[in-house]
Amino acid sequence: MITEESISLTWPNIKIEELPVFKPKLDLAVMASGKGSNFEALIKSIERSQLQASINCLLVNNETCGSIAIAEKYNVPYEIINHKQYSSREKFDFEILRILDTYNIEGIVMAGWMRIVTPVLIDKYKNRIVNIHPSLLPSFRGINAVNQAVEMNVKISGCTVHLVTEAVDSGKILIQAAVPLLEGESQYSLTKRIQSEEHKILPIGVALAAKVWREF
Ligand code: GRF
């Protein structure tokens, strides 16, 4: 039965089984600041062999973030780098580059990375940084996107996987999922429903970006 909760539309309509087979597997780093549910979804899609990838490193900017426990659970090496110890965004990004250079990385997945990145990082990994954002971009860029959607009383929100460029939440869109708002929906319940779509589209978005790096 179709309920309002179950209505969602993902476009492009690519099933995870239709993702390209990457051989050798993709070497990725994940950057995260939050609880890490998208990071875990990515790990699970790799474990199920849906995405041929290895997450060589998790980078977090906050030692209390839940992503660390997930890295420990799945034995992903992680590094904590506190942005507050750097006097500029550029200096922080140079340190990120230095760390990533010690891992073998061809692409970066920002799975809830809550810092603005600069050309220092973006230019080195041009078209190889993927971000997940909880709105149908270009609506509701920046922070509190779900809250903004609820306050604007929109009827449909969703999530977007896109490439990272200098302008925040503005790079090429790879895949989106639409999530209709229910009557009187709270930010909490909408966040949960959007996140369950995020977990589905993130691995697909990564594969779509990687198809270009690998020239499929
Ligand atoms: C996600 O909703 C993502 O769209 C946003 O930050 C949130 C991270 O959630 N950029 P989690 O840490 O992956 O659970």
C-alpha cells in the first residue's frame, strides 16, 4: 500500500545494482562532523558489494562526533583534526591535504562535514569531492536546511548528492530524492525520512561521480 510516508522519487532512477563495477576498487576518504549515519550507509553498501570501494580514512573535526564509534566498529582508520586550532580555513585545508596524502585517496565523500572548504582542497580533488545535503538544491543551501524547508511550509523537500565547488552547496547535482512533507510534519520526523533517502542515494551519487574520474 502506498502511504504518504512511502512516497518518494529518486532521479536519476538508477538502482544500486546498476552501478558500474569499479576495478580496482575506489579509494575514498570520508569527512564527517556528525553522528555518521551516512558514513555507515556507505560502509554497508561496500560490505554488500554494491559499491566497489574502500574507505581508507575517516576525517572528523570534532572528537565527540558519533562517526568515530562507527569507524571503530568497522575498523576504518580515522583522524581527528580540530578546525579551532587553525587561524584560517585555508590553513585547516592544507592540514587536511597533508593527512589525506598519507592515505591512498582518489576521492572524498563529505558525509555531514560541517565546515566550508576552500580551493586549497577543492582544486586538488577537482570533481572528486561529493557532498550530501538535506534539501532539494538549489533550495535551502547552507545550515538548517530541513528547518528552513519546514518553516517555508514547502510541500516537497528531499536530499541531493552533488559535487563540491567553492560556492556552498552549489556544485553539479548528481542525484536527488524528493520527500513530500506530511501535514504538520516536525523537523525531527522530516529529518528522519530525508536521512533514510540520503542513505540510499549517497552510494549511487559517489558511483556517478567516480564514473567520470574513471572515464567509464
Ligand atoms: C545529513 O543530513 C547530511 O545531509 C548533512 O548532515 C547530515 C549528517 O548526518 N550534510 P549523519 O552524520 O550522516 O547522520
